[in-house]
Amino acid sequence: MRRARKDELGAALLTVLLLVAVMAVIAATALDRLTLATRIAGSAATVDQGRAYTFAAEEIALRRVADLVGRDPAKLTLAGGWLGRDFTLPLPGGEGRARLGDANNCFNLNSLVAETAPGRLSQRSGSMAQFGQLMTLLGIDPGVAKSIAGAAADWIDSDSNDGPLGAEDGVYRSMPGAYLAANRKMADVSELRAVRGVTPKIYAQLKPWVCVLPVTEPVRLNVNTLLPEQAPLIAMLLPGEMTLADARAALAARPAGGYGSSVRFWEARALERFDPPTDVAEQAGVNSRWLSLTTNVTMGDGFLTAVSLIDANGGAPAAGQAPPMIIRRDWGDTD
């Protein structure tokens, strides 16, 4: 047998080294994908477990709300220190925190319209004036505030006709990235950003004060759970008449057990000179149908947030007739 030449031995060695290198790359790629798949599977399991804990927190909250309603179906007060208080939920390998809030105490953007027939939404001038006043009280130029109120009502109402100071399809078609008005109830507060005149700065100013509820009734506040710093929500009820000082004084004078009725609230010394129409007077209520539950679940490096909307009436006309129920659930931080 002839001896292998040196150059042939070198080529064979080079081939072997090349094969080793290719196999190493393939192995590294496979290991990387395996690691990624393992992490994804682990994250999915963590999210599923976090959601399960969130559902458990909701059940606890529903029982808590049922207890609150059971004390006095006619009114809801701050008794018990439930509002804005974090409740810790000890969890295996993690921690959960749940907090109840009053979802009545905000301006419901869907109240800008009235459902005059099934699926037929028409503008509500009184709510538009109140929304404009709220924006003015928050430091937004009155002219801009009226324009945004009109455009927001046009965004929701069923027709395609521009209302006073409003904006419909023709306006939005002319904008960069043309789009159309929704002509339906808003599903999320973030929709307000699409309304003409709402800049990022204005949206940031309004976000803590507005909400989107699944009903179109006029705003119904709970004067027994409103905080003094939320006085603009009361002052907006009588545009151009009530001052922030008047509203703060009425909230500060609230009895320890809360106001017994809307009538009692308007009889407070700070408000006794006002004579609001009956429908406006009833907007300062003493009960809350809508509550919010914010749940934060931490498991290892995973973090999950959920905001649930609770109907304390359980879909019934009044509190106490049906058990509270979850109406809507949003996952993740809001924008």
C-alpha cells in the first residue's frame, strides 16, 4: 500500500475540522432554540398561572363587593376603608395585590350620547356642556374644550353629520393616515386619542378623569366616595355656576356616615344657594353601580396586571337584587 501524501493528510484533517465546526454550529443553534422554547413555555405557564390567580382575586373581590352592597343597598360609603386600599394575596412562589376603586367617579365618555332606540345614538347636549366644563376646570382652553366635546360626541353618535363644533368622516379623511369616525360607543378610553383636537398633552390631562362604561346614561357620581381632590367632577355638573371651592367645601363637609341622599348633598351649606334641575341634582348620587378591581400578580420574574370592571348591581335595576358580576377585563398596563 502506498503511503498517503502529506497534502492528502492535510485535506482530510481540514475536512474533519470543517465537519466538526458545522456540527458545533448546528448543536449551538439547536441548543439556543431549545432554550428559547423552554423560556417561552415557562412564560406561558407563568402567564396562565397568573391569570388563574387573577380570577381568584376577582372572586374574592366579588364577595367583598357583595358584603358592601349588603350593608346598605341604598348607599355606598368609605366605611371599612375599602377604597384604594391594597389587599395582599400570598401566593405560592409569588405575591398578588388587589385594589378596589369606584368606577362611577369619572366622566363616562359614552354619556355624551343617548341611546334613543336600539343601536341609535344621539348627542346629549347637557353631557357635552359638562365635559367641556370639566376640561376647562382642568386648565384646557375653553374654546378647545368645547371643540373636543363636540368632536367626541360626533365620534360616538350614529349619524355622519357634523354637529356644532364637531367632526365627522370628512374631517378625519383629510388627516394624515386618513380614517373614519367610529359612530358607536367607545370601548376604551384610548379611543379619545383619535378624536380631533385631542393632543398627547390634553389626553394625559384628561385620562385620570374620564372612563368608558358600557352604558350611555348621564354621569352619576357617588358623593360619598369622592375625594376632595376630585372636586372638578362635582363642579362640572353646573357649568359656569359652581366653583371648585364650592365643590371641595361640600365634599369636606360630608358626614362621617356619608350623605343619606342626593337631596341632603345639595342642602349642604356650600351648595344651598344652587337650585339644579332634578336630572342634574340626581347626578350627585350616593351609591355606586360600577367598581374597578386592579390586580397585580408577581411570580418570579413575571408580572401580570389586570383591570376588571364590576357591576355591583349584577345587571339588575338596583343593588341587592342580584350578585355582583365582572363585566369587562383588560390585561396589561393601560396606555
